Amino acid sequence: MEDATASLTAALFGLEGFVVLAAADAGDELELLVETTAELVGCPACGAVARAKDRRPVWVRDLPVAGRAVVICWHKRVWSCPHALCGTRSWTEQHEAIAPRACLTERARQWAFEQVGRCDAAVSRIAAQLGVAWWTVMNQVIERGVPVVEDPARLAEVTAVGVDETAYLRATGTHPTEFATGITDLTPGRPARLLELVAGRSGTVLGCWLGEQSADWRAAVVTASLDPFRGYATALATQLPDAVRVLDPFHVVKLGLSCVDDIRRRVQHDTLGHRGHTGDPLYGIRRVLRRRQDRLSTTARDRLHAGLITGDPDGEVTLAWTVAQDLMSLYQLTDPDQARTRALALIADLRAAPIAELARLGRTLHAWRAELCAHFDHPDVSNGPTENLNLKIKNTKRTARGYRNFAHYRLRLLLNHGRVREDHPPTRIRTRRPSLAA
Ligand SMILES: [Zn+2]
């Protein structure tokens, strides 16, 4: 019976080389008294069979058990050498599972790192589960994570990159909004991932990072997708002269939609003399205006038409909406030549438009026409994966309730979104036969 209990606790505890002698409730925590199974130990100097001399308790935290934090009390043996002539008198036993003076077992350290660095958990939450300080967990993330993200192999075999700005710290009373430049891997055939995050939003920071990469790496990049920011385009042209620059469809459509918004706000103010609020016809359709025409339900379509008829007497919002829809429909075309012809015609029309906001959009798109049309020849560099990635990045930001330390922010993002993922399906439990032959 005693053997059965011992094997049960050993199986639950699962740390090889240790046995559980006792378990006790210690408030919210579980305290486990353990010792090693080592019985026959040789003197490290002379090899004589050591004599057990004493025991010394050390406390260390381990993985939570059934939702409770665990403290292990390890009764370390103190051994002594029986050989009178040997210089070694006594020593304390050591085990690879628990490093000397550590406050966490090795497996708890690894678990903490995996939770934060792979499962995107908040450091504070893992620290609470283990019953340790925030920094104890963060130190593990740094110690184990930095070699992973700095491994040059992580950047290997990239043929398409994307460049995008992201706000990493919102403005407060004491500092302005801080931006960072994200470089993503858009290589076709695999999920997008983050290659690097550099502080700042300029062609210089992007150019510096690209310049640090090997000539072979830079030569392998065939396409570079970017948002319409001249600094990024210049850096890409200088550092990746052979790569085709592609303007992200997402950003092109965004330019068109913000033009619709600008005109809607102006017309709203001109016709009603105040900012839009509930009950105003244009304000009521502000979200419908941003959606693709062919995805509108009949009800939404009717609302859109009704809103435009009452709220847009001169048809300015209607015209801007048509332009935005035309921009979106460019990306539905499968024939690159047709798409290019239509895009250039649309840009020419916009530049000649009598509405100032539309003419400005025309000038912007004209300046980016080469990059805009390049997308039609490289449709595989799509914005879908980037958007998905941006969503995940936002999630990481929320998990941690914002970041003040850029190095921590970069490390967390690269660990969680910068690796090629190999997710394994969970083991099925319903159809499995029990391993315990009863
Ligand atoms: Zn000895």
C-alpha cells in the first residue's frame, strides 16, 4: 500500500530523481517535502563511498499543482568522505533540476518562459501563479528569450518583407506618442511573422536595420511591401535596390476611406453647422460608408442610400464613396493589365476632380502609382497576413496593459510573433484507452 502511495505522488510530482515525503497545506500554497533518491554517492575527490552526515532544507518554488502555487522543501543531504587522508571533508548534494540558490526549479523557469514567450501570457499573471516577483519571471524570459530572437537562423529564407509603423506607447502628459517600425516576413506559403521591431518611425531607422543585414540576405528579397511613407520607400530603394516595392492594398484602401471620412465631416458641418451626432443622416451611415459595396445587406444598402439622399445634397460624399469603392474593386480584378489600366485612369480622374480632398488623394496616389500598380504583378504579397499579425500584436499589447520598456516590448513581440510556429494538435482523451491496466 505504501508503495502505491509513493508511486502515486511520484507520478503527480514527476520530477525525476526526487520522491515526495510529505505534503501540507500552507495557506494558499501547497508545501511538498522532497528528497533525492540518491543512496550511493561517491566522494568527488577520491571516489570512496560517501557517508550521510546531515540534512539541510532549501526552499524553492515549482509548477502550480491543481491551480495552487507550490513550494518545495528539499531536504538536501550533506555528505562526508570517510577516508581520513582525503582532503574533501563534506559537501552538499546538488541536482540539475534545482540550481544552487535558485528560487524556481528548472522546469518552473522553463514553463514561465514558455507561457510568456509562446502563449502570450502576462508576466504578472505567471508570477502570481508561481508566487514569485514580476522580475523573477521577466528575467527568465530575457535569459531564455534573447538567444532565441537573436539567432540569425530566424531571419533565414526570407523573400518578401513588409514594412509598417506601429504606435507602441500612446502619448501622455509627459511624452508624445512613441512609434516603432515593424519589419515583417511576408514570404509566400507560410504565415506572416515579425522579423524585427526598431524604435522610431523613419527611413533612417529602417535603412540602418537593412544595412546591418548581409548582402546575401538583402539580395534574396524579391518584394517589399510598405505603407505610403516616403522615408520607408527611400530606405528600401537604397538598401534593397533589386526588390520590387509594393504598396499594400490595405493602405491604399485606407487612404480612400479616410478621404470619404474627411468629406463626410466637412459636408456634415457645411449642411448642419455642427459635428455629427446620433440622428444626423451622414453620421448614421459613417460605418456603412467604409464597407465594401458587395458585402452590404439589402437593409444596409437602403440605409446608405437614404443617408446620402438626405445628408449629401451636392453628391460630394457619394462621389468620394464611389472612388473608395473603385479603389477596393481594383483588388478584385485578376488580370494585372486591366487592373493597371483602371488604376491609372482612376488616378487621372482624381487629379482633375473639382473636390479638393479628392484632388489631394489623386496627387498622393499619382506619386505612388508605380508601387500601387506593382501589387497587380505580385498579388501573392497580400495584406491579409499582415493584418492578422497586427491584430495579434495588439493583443500582446493589451495582455501586458501597455509597455514602457521598448526592449521588453520588442522581445515579447518577437518571441510570440517572430517565430515560425509549429503547433501540435492536443492529444485526444475521449477515444483513448487508459494507460493504467486495472
Ligand atoms: Zn574523499
